[in-house]
Amino acid sequence: MQPAESILLVDDHALLRESLAAAFRDAEMFSEVFEAQDGAEAVRVAEVLQPTLILLDVALPDGSGFEVLSRLKSVAPAAVVVFLTMHRLDAYAAKAFSLGAAGYLSKSLAFDEVTRALAGALEGQRVLDPKMSFDEVGQLLSAGSSPLDGWPQRQLEVFHCLLAGESTASIAAVLEVSEKTVESYRSRIFKALGVTSTPEMHVQARTEGLDLLIPGEVKGRLTGLV
């Protein structure tokens, strides 16, 4: 395979990002290797340099990779985007594919496994971490790419506040609703997640990575308030 024109590595962990960049340069798989440490920088770099492929982390300092992906697609529509993340979660892979990503890979993979997958993505294939199942991810895609799909905005806002550790009273004050309304939404959230307590909710949210599936516009409205 001839070297692709360029790759952009988007990850806030400098040591990992720089190690990957050095490995790609040594492998001569790409003619140019660019780096970005957060979503805003990634969008700026992608708009100017138009990378052939973007390797994107899910968790970034200024938002999730899912939120950044749509911005990257708008400024560099020809770029192939593959997620490389520590989160090996079917829901995240389904979300990535639903947004137009070509692949979803784990950071635990060996470098040669990553390069093989990227070569496939550049050839138009949809690539997935080998320890994950296309069937299971496909089922989520068919049913809806996120466990939070269909949740009302207010329910998502209450969920975000609960995950931030806010009390019923403080959530009511922030959202300008009654405490009874907050309690009602909390009951709906517990029912939707199949849990019966706040600690159980936090465990499930961590296990399934639900925080990064809350839409960015919901978090943005609450920034500075919780």
C-alpha cells in the first residue's frame, strides 16, 4: 500500500499521542502526521490541512469525540475518521458509526493491529476492535445508537445534574422547576436504566459510559451551573 497523504491524531494524552505519531512516522504509512490535543484544535488543524485520516479519542478536554466528529466532518468532509479509545463499549461504537465514523478501535490493540485496521478503513471498510462484535453493535444501531435516545431534554438535564452529584434541591434551583418535578424525572431515569438507587445509577453510568452519550447541547446549557 502506498502511503496515504496524512493522518491527524486527536488525543489529550500527550505521551500516547506523541508515541503514536513517532510510530506512524517510523512505519511510513502516512506522508505527514499531525497532532491535536483537543476538539477545538482538531477542527482548526483539519480545516487547514485536510488530513486523509483522523484518529479520534472519545473523551476530550472540551467535549466528547462524538460532538467533535460532526464539526470535523463539516470542515474536512473527505477525511476518514476512526475512533481510538480506552472505552471498549458497544454503545460507543454504535454511536460512532451512526455519526459516520469508519471505525472504532481500542487503545489496548497492538500497533500493527491498529495499522491493519486503518488500512482497511482507508480502503472503504468499516472496522471494529476485534474483541467487539459487529452483530451486537449492529443491533444497537438498528434499535437506536444510544441508550439515551428518545429521552426528553429535561430528563437528560436532570440525569447530567445527578451524575455531577447535585442534590434534588440544587437541581430544582438550576433548572427552575420544583423538587417534585426533579424527583419525578429521577424516577423515570431509574426505570429507564433498570436501577433502584443513585449509587446503582452511577455504577451503570460508569460501566456503560453514559455521560459521554448525553448530547453536548444539553451539557452546554448547564455549563457553569453545575
